[in-house]
Amino acid sequence: MRLRTLGVAGSTPRPDSPASTYLVQVPADVVAAGLASGAVPPGVEARDWNVVVDLGNGGFGYVQRHVEPHDLDAVLLSHLHPDHCADLSGMYVHLRYHPLRGSMRTGVQPHLPVYGPADVAERAAAMFGSGAGESMDGVYDFRPWADGATVRVGPLDITVRTVFHPVEAYGMRITGPSSLRPGERAVLAYTGDTDYCENVVEVARAADLLLAESAFAEGRDDDVVPGIHLTGARAGRVAAEAGVGRLVLTHLPSWTDPVGALAEARGQYDGPVDLAEPDGVVEV
């Protein structure tokens, strides 16, 4: 698996980064190695697979740097705050109205799977401003998450658990063929937006890589009601308790000091810790 950290800002875009947007890719050669070893289920096509994880403000432009949107295999939404899903509207326009591949030109609906909270279809339509009789169905195939359930997208298995946030929100455990250990499986865990909770530790358990939001800062945000965000320290605590191989911090707003977030995390977790870079890449 390859993780592209396209947008790493939290709450809003930053001057240097879109809001939360990630791309998980499995190249054809990695799929083929997994098929040969049994790490990928029989019947999966030995081709490139591309899955978007969250699609915040400005993220769709960065997606297009790496994959043609009509070639995406799924979109996985942790929750429906705009900094994690706003660019569903722009991608809908692209998939429907593109002059060569758009469904209005070809007559073929893409039915791109979009996984998210229970009201994902209604919220996406409201955000776009759909007119009377207009539906995103067909362009998108909306599929609600179920806590604890696992869905399969090609060579990837995605298990979600509800996490501690003011709205319906999910952490994701994405298992697929490793790019670093050909023929083996690896685990990428993503917290989504959450405060510390048992389920986010479960999502991260023994993961090769934990991508953790760390929007809050110790001291500065101590008086904020619980159940919104991790700090660097709490992200480090999750990583330590879960026994992950590597921690990458993301979802940092423009007003959160990244150096401070790193220091907090390293105070709780003694494994490797890095900051997610805009349009960065991490092999898993």
C-alpha cells in the first residue's frame, strides 16, 4: 500500500495544504505479488487500485495530481464535517460533466462507491445544492458504514469503528498488501477526528502505520469539552497503547504548532513519529 497525504490541514485548509484528504494506492505489481502469496484474495484484478480517504476543502485538486477521478475505486469518509467531505461536490461535477468521460456525455453512470455515515447521501446533496428532482445517485453509490463492519475494495479490507466526536464519526483500519514487504499484508490505521477512546486504540492495534489527527494542543485546549480532537500527546498515547510501528500526525490547523505536536507525541510514544506533509507519500 502507498499512502498519499494530499491534504493535511484541520478544520479549514491552510495556506500550504488542503483540508483532510488522503489517497491509498495499491500498484498492480503489489497486487500481483499479493495474489501469488495469498495476501490478496483470489479474483482481485491485478491492476492499480486507488481509494480516497476523506475529501476535504481543496483536496480534489490534489487527487487529480495522481489519478484521473473516473479511475477511482471508492471514497471512504470518516465523517461529514466540511474539512473531510466538502469536495464531494466538485468531484460530482467532474464525474458528471467532464466533456469526454462525464456521464452526461457517455450515458454511463460511474456508480462510484462512497462510504460514510448514515445520512451521507442527504448531506452530500444538500451541500451541493441539488435542485428539484436532481440526485447524485448513479454518479455516486452511497453506502452507510456499520460500526465494526468490514468492507472490501479490491485488495483492501476496511474495518470501521465509531469514535469520540460530536457527530457520527469513524476510525478506519485498512488492511492490504504491503509495498515494503512484498507478498505480505500491512495495516494502515486512520483515526479520523476523535478524542481518546477505546475504539480508536482498537482501530490502531498493532498497525504498521497510524495516521492520527492532532488538532488540539495540551494546555491551550484543556478547557474544551471532551470528545472533539486528539492532542499530539493523546495521539502518542494511542500509538503507545496500540503498539503501532509508526505514527504520522495530521489534521493540524494553521493555529497549531507542528513542532509542539511532535514534541507532545514523542513524550508519549517512543517509536518513529513524523508530520504528514502536503502531497507527501508514505509506503506501508
